[in-house]
Amino acid sequence: MIPTFDRKDGKLVLAHVLFAFAALLVGGIAGLLQGLVRGGMVTLPANIGYYELLTAHGVLMALIFTTYFIIGFLYSGVSHTLGGQLRPAARKLGWTGYLVMSAGTVLGVIVILSGKASVLYTFYAPMKASPWFYVALALVVVGSWLSGFGVFCQYRRWRREHRGKLSPLFAFMAVVTLLMWQIATIGVAAEVVVQLIPWSFGWVDSVNVVLSRTLFWYFGHPLVYFWLLPAYICWYVVIPKIIGGKIFSDALARLAFILFLLFSIPVGFHHQLMEPGIGGFWKFLQVVLTFMVIIPSLMTAFSMFATFEMNGRAKGAKGLFGWLRVLPWKDVRFFAPFMGMLVFIPAGAGGIVNASNQMNAVVHNTLWVTGHFHLTVATSVALTFFGIAYWLIPTVTGRVLTPRLNRLGIIQTLVWCVGMLFMSGPMHIVGLMGSPRRTAYTTYGDHPDAILWMPYHVAMAIGGTILFAGVLLIVYNVIALMRAPKGETVYPIGEVAEAAEATPRYLERWSVWIGIAVALILFAYTIPLIDMFRGVTSPGFVTW
Amino acid sequence: MHLHRLEKTWLGIGITMLALFLAILGTMAFSMGMAPPSEHHHTVDPRKVAETAPFDRPGITQVGDKHYEAVMVAYAFGYEPEKLEVPAGSKIDFTMTSSDVVHGFEIVGTNINLMVLPGEVSHISHTFDQPGEYLILCNEYCGTGHEYMKTTIVVK
Ligand code: HEM
Ligand SMILES: [Cu+2]
Ligand SMILES: [Cu+2]
């Protein structure tokens, strides 16, 4: 039988996906312990610090699990839709990126677990970690750049060979995602390489704190869209195929992605609303820009449900909501991402609260925020990625999903949702009551307010334990997928509905969109940055 | 680009709500004094906090009728001064900085929540109408003792 997916590329994809799930497992162990500690149910042995665990959890989940899965997924789709195999140069860049990122990850985990970098995944200066921690981060970022260049290379060649043709939607979206990543990571790379590495090695004796935080958050917000956009690729391009329907509109899908590219970067101040050193006008300006991403989000919601309804009606569904009934609820490749979509509704609403300028004071640095991103990244994005794994691993390894694994997948999805309800729900509530995030077990000297938080922390611990069962189950499923029966699985790429309009070509004029993105960034950041360069600097501290 | 009629309605409602919401936030921030904290930008040399006024004498002083000024220094892992006390109905203007790493300053049960950065001076004001012992805690991770970093304000 002819393989439906290039086997050599399959190895590259699989290497990324397996690394991602290994990170999920290790990060999940840390997460479980965090929940149990905060719930007052266990005390860590003296040689393991809570903040060491929390650093490992943040880095492994937010940076490693996500980035590896995303790069693996994007390479798979780019290989499949741009010619059926990667060019040698693209494949080589993919492997080089993988090795550089992995060297960084291994080094980083060793430094974190040896207690030399308990600075959390945001590594705010002037807390000064071992220089090797920053070197590790730099390697991860540089590795991801190389991987990104591989995708650009494949795309450029394809376009050169298909002049005048519209690129495949998947490839277009992959390029937007990685372009945004390249532009955004310049901030954190500058912070790490120019500020933190020389300072932690002792070559310079102080660091500009406000500037370092600003560079971090210039990267930190687009980071969340870097997680989300690949999930959107699955929703826009893959899900229509899986439900047996059509993509609602190619043009609107591309427009939504371009809007994400423009509005997800010049907005980092919404993470710095509560801090000094940034003027109120500039904070508000970036709040306005932040809110602009709501428009493509609303467009995405519309497209998804339009796809579902059109598909249902084409299959003869009657009544206002009859189309819901014909969706393939028993197919994990649909069900897991669909639950992710549903969760994104409250998750997105919570995000609007967080970004609301002065209203941020109610939630800033409380467990509400932790509850929020366990809905966005750890549920909407993670469940979508899990849903992808059930067809991606079989596709790239030449196997098929079995009914038993499909059923286990449905169970895994439900376990995850229940666990998250019990963990994230109480986090939101107790956060509104004031309980801080990133804080080991404490009752603040039995202060009555803090005592009232404890029942919620216990619920969080129970939810976290259920979630951990979900982690074990997905890891089991991934291993089982690797041993599934041989066969060929077709890469699910949706087609555009006949009624949809032709896509305007200007959506692929990169110079225009990059130009506008850069202009918006300069507009939002230049004057505040000039101010910051004149700011004071601080020596470093090791407080753990 | 052509939009479906229903999508136009959907986006129209969404964008109108967005504009309205931003207008409310903006009006509150710029003409009703409900802006995020630290409007004014002041700096201090983080190596010389203990020698620089007003941080050389952390404490609370009365500046008017039921109006106080609290000068505070956050450090790993506590706040100076350790105890604050005011009569109910008092307004306190807080001025603070950090003598080491980044800290948080959250007064539980109020909307006071801000970051304290070395080298920067943070400002915020609050009127304490209800008597009680308010918990102040650090909500930004600052090191091993972070979960012990707290103080209280007694409002009588
Ligand atoms: C077994 C599943 C999980 C459990 C039990 C869990 C539990 C927790 C807990 C209790 C915290 C808060 C600790 C604190 O603030 O003191 C936390 C933080 C966090 N979690 Fe998870 N989590 C899980 C899965 C995930 C996943 C899948 C992701 C992302 C893909 C994720 C991303 C994060 C991030 C970014 C933080 C913030 C770290 C920080 O504040 O520095 N978690 N998690
Ligand atoms: Cu953000
Ligand atoms: Cu602290």
C-alpha cells in the first residue's frame, strides 16, 4: 500500500509529539503535587521545594509541551499540504531545531531540578537564576526559530513553483503562526541574551527591571496566541473534514488569522497594568489593541458553528438545533476538540475580564488567573491537541485508530473536563476572594480571610488529582496508538464549501501584513521603551 | 470581502458591545479617577532605599482629617512598617518600593492590588470604611519565604 504520509517526515513529527507528551507527564506530576500541597494534603520532603516544582510545571507545560506539539503538528500539515513531503532543507532545519530545543530543554530541566533556577517560567529579574537556565531558554528559542525557518522554506518553494495559485489554508495558517512567533520571540530573546545572560554570568552587575519585564510580556502575550492558533488550525481546517462537512469560508479564515497576527503582539502591557513605570495612557492604548483580537475570535466562533449547522442541514437535519444531533459525538477526533471549543467560551470571557484595565486589580496575581489559563491553554488548547494525536500519530506511523482507543479517548476527554471543572472552578472563585497564585500552602498566620479559602484549595487538589488521572490516560493512549494495528490513515484536510467566495489575493501579501504588524508594535511600544531605557537598574538576588 | 448576513449581525453586535465596554473603561479611568495604580512615575536607586527619603523612615503619618500617608518598603519576606493602624473612614495614600526583588501588595477584601518593583515607586490610595484587621499579602512570587510575606492594617 502507498503510505498516505511521507515516512521520513513522519519520524520528525513523531519525535516532536512524543517529546511533548513526555513533558506533559513530568509536568503533570509536578501539577499534581502542587495541587496537593496547596490543599494542605501533603507536605513535600525537605529536599523538594514547592517553587522548584512550580518552575518545572510552568516551563514544561507552557513552553515545552506546547511548543513541541505545535511544531510537530505544523510540520505534519505543511509536509502534507505543500507537496506531500518536506524538502531536504526543510527537513534538516526541522531536525536541527528539534535537537537544539531538546538540548535546551534537558539543560533547563537539570538546572531547575538542581534548585538553581527556582524563578518560575516568567523568570522575573532581579531574581537571578543560574546563567545556564537562561542559556537553556535561549537554546529553546533559537531551536524554535530554526524549525520556523524550515516551514518558511517549504512554503516559499511551493509558492515559487505554483505561481498565481492560492496556498493551501493549512500552510497559510502555519506560516502566520510561526511568523507571529518569530516576531514575538525577538522580545524574550533580547531580554535573555542582551540583559540576563551577561548579568547572570557577572559580566555586568545590574539589570533594568522594568525593561526586562516589558520585553518578557511583549513575548508573553503572543505566546498564548502561539498556543491557540494551531488549535484554531485544527478547528478551521481539520474538524470540517472529520464531521464530513465543508470549510465555511477560506477567505474569512485567512482574514481571522491575519487579524491575530496584527493584534496579538502590541498588547503585552495588559500583563503589567498593576505595575509602576508605565504611563496610564499607554496601558489603556494596549488594552484597546488587546480587545481587537475579540473580533477574529467572534469570527472563529461564527465559522465553527456555521460549519456545524451547514453540515447538519446538508445531512437533512431539521429544526433550529437539529444539526447538533448529527455531529459525530462518539468520534474522539471531533469530541475532544469540540469540548475545547465549548470551554473556550467561558475562558475567553474570563480573559476579557483580565484585560480590562483597572478591573485587572480584582484578579491580578490571584488564583483566578491560574484558573483562567487552565481553561484556555490546559483545556481548550490541550484537548484540541489530544484530539489531534488520535489521528496524527496513526497517520504518520501508518496505523489506524481502533474503536477501543477511540472509546478510551472519549473517556479521557470526560475525565479532563471533570477534573478541570473541579480545579479551575474553585481557582476562579477563590481567586476572586483574594487567594494568591504561585504561593505554597499558607494560612497567613490563620488569618480568618485565608482560612475561608481552604475548602476551595481542597477542591482544587481533588480536581488536580482527577486531572492527573487524565494525564496518565492520555499518555497510555499515546503509547497504545504507537502499537495500534498497521494500516493507512488519511490526513484529514477539509475542503472549502462550494458556496464560499474566492479568497482575495491581498491576504497573502506578506510584506503588507508584516509592515502593518511592525507599525502597530512601534506605535504601542516606542515611547514607553524610550522612557524605560532611561530607567534605573538593580543588582541581582537569589532569594530561594 | 463578502460577509454572510447573519455574520454581519453577529459581528455588529459584538463590536458594538466592545466599543461600549471600552468607552466605559476609558471614561472611568480618565475622568473618574479609577485608573490602574501608579499614574505618576517616580524612581529611586534600589541600592540606597534605606538612605533615600521617604523610605529611610517607613511608617504611617497623619496628613489631614482622616487622611494618612503610609510609606512602605517591601523586602524578602516582609513589609516595613510591620503594623499599620487607622480609625475607620480613613483614607491612606500608600507610597512604596522594594529593597530587593519584585513583590506584590494585595489587601484582601479590597481592590488594592499592585506590583512593587525595585527602582520604581508605586502609589495607590484607599479609604477604609469598615473596621477590621485587613490582611496584606505578597502575591508575586519572590523566593522561598514568599508564602510568609504578609502584614496587616488594623482599622478601628
Ligand atoms: C495534571 C494536570 C494539571 C494540574 C494538576 C495542574 C495544577 C496546577 C496548579 C495547582 C497550579 C498553580 C500553582 C500555584 O500558582 O501555586 C498550576 C500552574 C500552572 N499550570 Fe497547571 N496543572 C495541570 C496541567 C497543566 C497544563 C496541561 C498546562 C498547560 C498546557 C498547565 C499550565 C500551567 C501554568 C502555565 C501554570 C502557572 C505556573 C506559574 O504560575 O508560574 N497546567 N497548575
Ligand atoms: Cu495576555
Ligand atoms: Cu512574595
